[in-house]
Amino acid sequence: MAALTVDSARSDDIRLRVAGRLHPATILTALFVTLGVLYRFLALLWSVPPTNSDEATMGLAAIHISKAESFPTFFYGQNYMGTLEAYLAAPIFALFGPSVISLRIPNLFLFGAFLVIMWRLVDQLYGSRWFTLLVVGILALGSDRLLKNQMIAGGGYPEMNPAGAGLMLLAVGLATNRFHLRGVAFATWGLIAGLMIWVDPLVLPYILCAGAVLVIFTRKEIIGRSGALLAGGTLVGAAPLIAHSIGYRTNPISVLLNLSGGGEASPWLDHLYGGVIFGIPMGMGFCAPSKCAPWQLWWGLAFPLLLLVAAIAALASIRHQVGSQKFRSVAHLGLLLSAVLTVLAYVRSSAAADTPVESARYLSCLLISMPAVLWPLWQSPQRRTVFWWMVSATVLTATAASAFVATVGVAMIAPDMKDLARQRDNMTARLDQLGVTHVYSEYWTCNNITFATNERIACAVIDEGDLTPGLNRYLPYLEAVQDSNDPAYVLPVDSPANPLVIQLLSTSQSVPTVVNVPGYHIYFPSS
């Protein structure tokens, strides 16, 4: 009889699980995950967003790793921002050769992992399949800014969001006893945290808050074997940073503090506008490419207010909760605090005031906190007034609609982006046809040439103002070009350096030979 009871209970549990997987919201969430990945795969094939010299620098590092020529710890030319993306792409380069597509394939998988992790995290924290559908649906969309963060292998951004969300998911799972192999889970948490400490400090607020959740609810375990596994995983993940710091006698904390310096030269109103009013909607994917229309700035006002409301509600309710509900509320509060720390750090920086369009990428991790910010608008509508219900419905609808409009904006400019990629490909092909092996160019063209030709052409960066050496991240290329005979010059047609190069290469009896390709001028010294 007892056996029949146990079998019946197991059958009921299986039926509940199957019913949950076949729930309409669950099916639609899976569909949105698929569409989000497919959208980015198609963008990848369409050369959207266009590659740039920073991504080419990461690609060159991947080439060197795939050939076992060098194993860089950091992005060439600086002592921060780990080269994890280069190591992920190196095996693909070894099998299929270097290309922008090969470089971005790992990032596509990282984005897919981010959506799945957020699906699990939102479901565990809030227990609403329809709310999970809303959040995953919004995250599956992608503005120009988000596609750049998620797909361009420029250092740190593609891996930060899946890592930050994964750390909180692991912390919640450990706090609620969801893992049978708890030692493995602790070690994995440490490994991911260590890797992110090496890769990019922007995700530190999420590491700290997820770590706080872990410590609060598993402190007894951390004192023993689990703590050793956690520390060991962290040391393994951060090993490249530690080895570099010891070998080159650098202090990573000092490097971090120098990077996060303030912006005293700019008025604080500029910091607040660039970091909050403009920065938040741009950084979270609610704006058109490289600009925010006035109506799109509403999210920059709404987000801080929603953040405050959510934090007050969480603090008010957490005192009366026990068990798993308290675990979830603390994690919810951790997501809110992570967002606050991220915004404050960015507002304090000079980048928020000086370069708000491109620097909005520093707010990329706020996507992890989106469900925590939106949750008060969703939960228990029957307890709210009609006015509150109308406000909630309006804000949630506007959030999804704004993200959708920004995504449509990318589709509208995709042909122009494809043309830019085609021009760049034609230029490098022409250089190969001309037998060019050494060139000078400006920063945003130079490393693209070297990467696209698999180092057949070495390029050295020049300053567009005076043609002196510019930001050359990998010095062997500069040395090779300087030692070559009569290197060519390659410049975009709108570069201010064009007349300077003509003047430099002209003599009293001749002018330089110019080969024109769409978008570029190629200069050869007069013979």
C-alpha cells in the first residue's frame, strides 16, 4: 500500500512537471529565446553591427593564441580587460580560419545562455510564468547598442550578463538547496566570479551582491569545505590576473581605481543627464542607433523611480518573510542594489558626461536587474487600485514597445551597415590584389586590415592630426611597417589626414599615386 502511495505521488509530480513544460507561457518563452538567438544569428550573417578596430584587436589575439604564438592576458595595449573572448574563439580559428563570424560565434552562444539563465532566474525568484515571458521577450529584442554589447568581441561585454545572472542563479540555488552536488556548485560560482574579476570590473556590483546572498544563506557551509572550493574556484578563474600582477608587479586594485576616476571637469548636471536620463535608456536598449529621441528618454526617468519603489517594497516585506520566500526576496533586493551601484559608478565617471553615446555600454549589466525593477508593477494586481493597475499596465506596455521600436530601428539601417562591411572587404581585397604588405592608417581602420588579411598586411596606426604614430596596441606591427620600404597609406575618404598624406608623399616633381575604392583612398609614394 505504501509503495502504491509513493508511486502515485511520483506520477503526480511527473504530470505537474509535464503540465508546466506545456504551459502556454512556457512554450512562448522558449519561442522568444529561439527568436532572440535567431535574430542575432541573422544579424551576424548580415554584418550587423559592423566590426571595428577594437574587435579586430581581439581577433588578432585569437589568431596568436590559435597559432600558439602568444597567450595575452589582457587586451593588447592595456593592463586590464581580460582576453577571454580571444581564448573562446581561438579553437574555432584553428579549425575554420579567422573571420568576424568565427570571432562572434561564441558570443552568440553566450547570449543564448543569458536568455536561458534569466528564464530560470526570473522563474525561481518570482514564480510567474507570464512575467517570465514578458522579461525574456524584452531581453530577446535588441537595439543597436545591445547588439554591439552582445555580439562585438571588443572585450568583456558579451560574457558579463550571462556571468552576472548565472552567479545570482547559483546563489539562489545554493540558498534554496536546489543542487545535489553542492561542492561543484560552490566551485563553479567561484570560477565564474574569478573569470569576471579578470575580464571586466563592470560586473563587480553583481559579483558582490550575488556573493552577499551566498554568504548570508550558506555561511555555515562556507566556513568549511565548501568555502575552500569557492575560494579555489575564484583563484583558478582569476589566475591570469594574479599571474600578470605578480609577473609585471602591477596592482590590479590601483588599475581599477584609476579606471573609475571622477569627472570633475564636467558639470554634475552633465553627469546626471549622460549617466541617467540618456545613459539608462541607451544602455538598456530603448534608443535608436547612436541617439535617443526625446520620447525615448522616458525610461531614464522611470527606471530610477521604479528602482526606488521596488527597493522600498522589498525592504518593507522582507522582515515578515521566512524560508524560501525570504531567500528570494534577498536575491531580489540584491539585483536592485547591483543596479544602484552600477548607475552610481557610471554617473561618477567622466565618460557619462564626455562620451555618453558610446559609454552607455558601461550600463550593459542593468539588463540583469530588469525583472527586479518591473516586478512591483506586475505582482498582485488584485490588491492594487484601478489607478495603480492602469499605471502598471501602461509602463509595462511602454517598456516592451520601446524595446521593440529600437529593434525595428536596427532593421531599418541594416542595409547601410552591410554596405560599410562590403566597402571594408573590397578595400582589403584591393590591397591584396596590389600586393601591399605594409600600410599606415588611422585607428578605426588599421587593425581591421591586419585581421581581415590574417596578418598578411601589417598596419601601423597614425594620428590623423599630424601623421605621427598613434595608438598602436600591438607594437610588432608598428615596427614592421617602420622597417618596410615605401609602405602605403589607407584612409577613409572623410579622414582629415588625406591632405596631410598627399603633402607628405608629394615631391617637387611628382605627386603620390592614388587608388580609389568605395569609401577609401589608397596612397603610394611617387616612384
